[in-house]
Amino acid sequence: MNESSVSKKLTPEEAAGLLGNDQQVQKDIGGHKVILQSARKPSEISFRPFGNGFVLTRLIQEEDRVIAVFESGLQQSEHKSPANVPNQRS
Amino acid sequence: MTLRELKNEFLFQEELQDNFNYDGDGNLLPEKERRPPAPMEPGLLHDSLNIQFYMLASIFRELKERKLVESVEDLGCFELCTMELENNEEVQYDLGKMTEIYLRNYRNYPELQEVLENAFNTANEDGIKKQKRVWYEVILLGNVLGKEQSSLGSPEIIAFCQFQNMGRDSKGRKIYHFGAMNVSPDLRGSFLGEALMESSLSRENNFEDNAVIKAECDLNAPVTQYYLNKAGFAGTKITRDFYGISKLDIISDPN
């Protein structure tokens, strides 16, 4: 996943430049469809791209916002959560 | 308390101890005449333990920030161990220590304490039966001061996480679930948790090439950015966790 991920190579400045003043944009980078989305904090990110084959590959923290980067075309295994002990809260 | 104050406090305690070994003129006594360290009361031992915890954690944080250490073991006073769930006294002792840390991390949720403890115990009992869970523990070694006997006594578990073998996917790759990441609340912000994650994930990946690792995380926790931006995970969906709170399902898929 890492090697095929294009979002890992994006600098915060590049991500901000691609997003501009929009709240969400879709771009084509190196053959990958990428959605960049701006939110005030992570809990306000809209995860609608998940249903369309996108996965969240990057969270870029800026001073007053966070930029979420979704990518498509990355292969995913079917997920099945175990009855697991939860992580500690931060 | 600053690092300098902690060091001074620690040196003061060491000095007190050393005074038992000198005569009134400051000459070192023959070994037979030296007084053994006085047994410390539980409260004092706890204070002393905490001071040393803070000191070592501060030093680790400092070195980690400067990228002078990578693994938890680089400092020489912590050890990364694995523990397979088996029904024996040693495992039960370690699980007891883990439960203490785990419940202390949730002390702000008293209404959940009993449920949490039951969930933790049930998961471990299940793990013992199926032998599919491996715990990674960060141990604070007892002889951190280069002495045969330090006030720390026996090694202490200070952080832990778990890998659960979930079988194989359709391509034959092993799937692990990574979770139950806990650091002693005394050591928050020391980067020991991050170092534990890095070391344990790296070890699991090396043990099994092309293994798929799954986990869940709190979207608002800073560690989520670490998972996505550095550790190679990708978020796949939002679900509800044990408490009905939103969490992000993440996956590290090498292919």
C-alpha cells in the first residue's frame, strides 16, 4: 500500500495548493484519483468517499484545519473486526 | 517537576544510600561493615519508583525527539518482550499488571470499569484457549542503575500492546489484529507508546512477510496521524467502538 500510495509524497503545501479555497476537491495524481478534504478537526471529516472505493491515507494537520487525503485504487482486504480489547483513549 | 529537579531528587536519594557505606571521616567501610539498604516502605518505594519512571521517560523522550534512539531498547533500561498467552503463573502475573495499567487508563470512566475489566479478562481467557494472541510488553528493567540491587526491584511492565492472529486471507497472507495499546499513565507523553508501536509492528512484519495488519483508532487522537502518515496504515471505514463512539478502521496491507 505504501509504495503505491501517492498521498504519502504530498507535502502539506502541495495539498493546501491543490485544495485551494474549496472544502473538497478530486484530482488525478499519477494515475490515482485523490480526494482532498478540509475540516476544522478530524471528527468533522466527511467519510463519504469510503463508499466509493476510496481509503483515507493521510491526515495533514495545519494550524486551524486538517486536510484529509483519500485515494482510490488501493487494494483492500475484507475487514472483519475481532471481539477485541479496545485501545486506551488519548 | 523538571528533569533537573528529578535528577537532583534522584541523586539526593543515591547520596543518602551511599552514606551508609562510609565512616564518619568519609572513608569507605570494609565490605563486611557496610550496612545493607534499609527496606523501603511501600509508599516510599512507590515514590522512588515514580521518580525514576519520570526520569527515564524524560530522557527517552528527549533522545527520541532528537532521533538519537529508535527502539525502546536503545536506552538500555527498557526491554521489549513478547508473551504468548498460556495458562501459567508468570503469564497470570503479567496480565494482572497489565489490567492495573489498563484500568488506570480508564479511571475517568468509573461506570465502565467493571465492563472493561470483564472484557479484558474474557479476551485473555479466550486468548489462552485459542493461543492466537501475543502480547508485546515494554519492561522497565530492575537494574537500570547498573547496580545489582536498585530500588526498582523486579522488572516492571510499563506499556503493552497485542497482536491477534486472525487467520489468512484469500491470498494466503496472515492477518493480524493490532490493539490494546496501553502505556502506564505515569509515562504519558514519553514517546514510549510510539516506540512500542514502531518496534512491535516492525517485528510482526519481519516475522511474516506480506502480513496484513488491522486495527481501530480514535479519529481525534494524535496517534491516528502517526498510523496514517508514518506507519503505512489506511483508513477504510468509520464504525462504532466498544462504547458506541466513532472509530476509524485502519489496515496496513503491503500489496
